[in-house]
Amino acid sequence: MGQVILQSDLASLTKAELHVHLEGTVRPSTMEEFLGRSALPVSRVYSNLAGFVEVYGSAWAMMTKPGDYARMVREYCEDAMRAGIRYAEMHITTGARPFPCLMEAVEAASKERDIVMRFIVDVPRTFPIEVGFALLEGANGVPDVVGIGLGGAERGYPPEPFTPLFDEARSRGLRSMPHAGEDAGPESIRGALDALKAERIMHGVRAVDDPQLLAELSERKIPLAVCPTSNVMLGVATSLEEHPLRELWDAGITVSVNTDDPGYFGCDLVGEYAIAGRLLNLDREGYGRLALNSVESSFAPEGLKNKMRGDIADWIRRQ
Ligand code: ADE
Ligand code: ZN
């Protein structure tokens, strides 16, 4: 068994973050400012995914001023750099804004020197499909948008009705990356694969309830972008010790760890790696493999992927 790795060393391991919602990265101090715009108090109490999505939606509704999206991008990048993140694919839910917030976010991201960002159109599954089409239209022709996602409360909102939206998005060159198997069962993952042709699944932890599905995810190399702290905060796993990360890893699935909504859950990616290290008993090479999984699960430009692979190999060798 390898030695215990210090946090400062983990922070210098190059990583990609593949499951993080821009509007969920908002720092607590920035959130206070946004919520101060509401005439009514905004509830911050939640104990499950459906409750969280309501709180999240109320805060989202306050992010209405020009500059808000650029600021969230800048602040995320500052925090991400400290965690060793060199590439991120971020969910963003635009639309119903009096200013072009997607372009604002893209422009802010393009000014970052040390971190490359791409965006995923995050469609709320509890809204009519027309909302999804409007969000897709808003991202038309923006090269920094690489994927389409499906988020929000899962129970009672299966993936299948979103088939035409995902078909259209894929025909425009976007990658399919829906949430599934977070608080709905393995059938939602099956739906995401079959109906939405998912190329990466956000969460997907409930795959452990279906051994055949586990084997298929492994065989087809469909990556899962898992978020351990988020899963505990939203009651998806009863505790970190009970988290199914180990079963997914042992099944040979390409798992990465991610923060989901770090502004809400008080987590960062170095902490998620440390949690994974504990759950998976990782030595130095194991941490490297976890970081490599994040690179291989991404849709980063090939040149950047190669650079990240090299940096990870260097980190493994360094002591
Ligand atoms: N939107 C923001 N965070 C989410 C999560 N964990 N699941 C589904 N939708 C989300
Ligand atoms: Zn998410």
C-alpha cells in the first residue's frame, strides 16, 4: 500500500473537472450579494435533490445583472486553479436573462490563461422540452459549447421525453451528457444511454443496483462523473463510507470525481480526491489514474489532453 499523500501534493496533480454547474459554484459571499436583490427571503433549506433544486432555482433567479456570469467564471477559475484544475466542462443554464449571459461567460473564460473551459447547456428536466430547445438555440454556433446536459429532480422526470431535443443537439455536434442515476434508479441510466445516446453520465451511481448495466458501462467505456460530497449532502448516499464509488471503480468503469455545486456544498476538488483516496485506498499511482480518468472522460482538445497526460505522469514520478 502506498504512503498517505499530503493535500498540498494533491493540489498540484493536474485534473479536469467534468461535472460542475457554473451557477452552483457561486461563492457564499457572492451568493449573499445576489440573494440581497430579492425582496423576499430565499429558502436555503434542503435535504434531498428535489428540495435542493428548488433552492438552487431561487438563487439562479437572482443572477440577473450583466457581469454576474463573468464574475462567477472568474471566481470559479481562481478556486479551480488552487485545486490543480487545468480544464473544466461547466454546466450553464442560460435563458430568461435580460443580457447574453452565455457569451459573457464564454468571454470571461477565454481571458483565463491557465485554465481551459468549455460549456454544457444544462436543460432542467422538470421544464417543458420547449425550454430546452430555446436554450439549445441560444448556444447555436458557439464553439465553446461542447455538450447538452439534463439536470434537475429526477424522480418522475425520466430522460426519454427529451429524445428529440438530444437528437437535435447531437446533429449540431454537441455531446450528450445527461444526469441520470442520481436519485432515480438504474432505469434512468438505461434511458439516458438508449434514448439520449449518452456519452458520459453525470452521477450514475445507482448503476450499482444493476450488475448488467455496470458491466455494460465498463465494456462500452461510458464514463461516470461522480460527486461524492454532493451525493451525501443530497441524501443520495447515506454517508461517505456508504458511497458506491468503490463498486464503480472495481467494476472497471472510468469514474472521475467532481464537485457538482461547490458553492452550496462547501467542497473543493482536492477534497473530493482525498475522499476518493480514502474510499479506494489509492496510492500515488492510483491518484494519477483517477486524474487520468478525468482527462479521458473529457472532450478537451487532443493537444491539451496530451499535455495533461504528461503532467499527470510527471506528478506520479515526483515524490
Ligand atoms: N443542478 C445542479 N445540481 C444538480 C444536481 N446535483 N442534480 C441535478 N441537477 C442539478
Ligand atoms: Zn450536477
